[in-house]
Amino acid sequence: MFKYTSKRILAALFVSLSLFSFSLLSTPVQSETSYFITGLDDAISHGYEKGSIYEVNIMVRSTSNIGGLNISVTNGSLSFNDVVLEDELHSLLITEPSESDNYENWSFWWSAPSSSFDLGEGSSIFSVDFLISNENGTLTGDIALSSQWLVPPPPVSSESGVVPTWAEDLAWFGALSTVALILVSVLIFTRKEQS
């Protein structure tokens, strides 16, 4: 038992020393990067419109030199312009920003999915990697700061309204169960009082 414990302690010590030496050798990136997104405000709040094309702008202010943005999306299609692509493109690398008021502005277009989804499906997750340039003229070795945001699908609607039929059935079952429990409890209490 002592040998097993000492082996575990030695292994933990070795891992700790390895991580500590790695942290001494790697140079941390000191970067203050702030950004905001326009073009998806309504879609993020209320759900996207099926088949619509959104122009998305990412305004970036950073103390580091941003060499490009790598954008990927789980649903829908991305493009460099407002032309809808036949083949769905789920990833873009944008390397040319436009300057505006101390911000770098990165633009792309997103075509929202045109198909309908079941309840709980169809959200589109955007992932953005801000590539911080190491000034070697290529994207090799550049360090990425990452961010994600979620754009929900439009609300699921049924023929009778915006509430799905399974939810209506569940609500009626709950209401009827509550009424039945109240009646049973009233019967039990009235019998106890009579006896």
C-alpha cells in the first residue's frame, strides 16, 4: 500500500513540475480585446427568420495586432458577400478589415437556415477566433482568442397557435390531475370529520 501511494505522489509531483516548467517557457499573450456585433441583434433576441440573409459586422478594438477572423457556424451558410451560396459554407477566414473610428470592422453575410426544426433544435452557434498576428507575414503560429454566441431559431408554431400540441396536452393533463387530487383530498377530509 505504501508503494502504491508513493507512486501516486511521485506521478502527481512530476505532472506539477512539468506544468510549472511549461508555464515558465510559454510566453503569455497580454491582450486587451473588446468587440461588439451588429446585424444579428433582433435574431439573437427573437430568433432568426428562416432563409433570411444577415449582414454581420464585428467591430474590434485590441491592443494586439488582429491578423484575421476565423468564423464558423453550426447552421446556415456564410459568405463574403450577400450572394446566397448553393453549397453551405460553415467556415470563413477574413483577413481584410476596414478601419472605422478606432475600430477594425470585419464584415460577412450569414444565410439563415430555410428549413423548419423541431422544438429544441435549429439554433445556430457562431464561433469567432480572433487571430493575433505574430508579425511573421502568415497565419502560422498566430494565437487565437475565441468567442461564441447563439442565434435561436424562430419559435415553433402549431396549427392552433404558437404553443406545440404536446405542450397543450401536457398542460391539460396537469390541470386535470390537479382537479382530481383536490377532489380526492376533499373526500378524505370530509370522511375524517364525519368519523
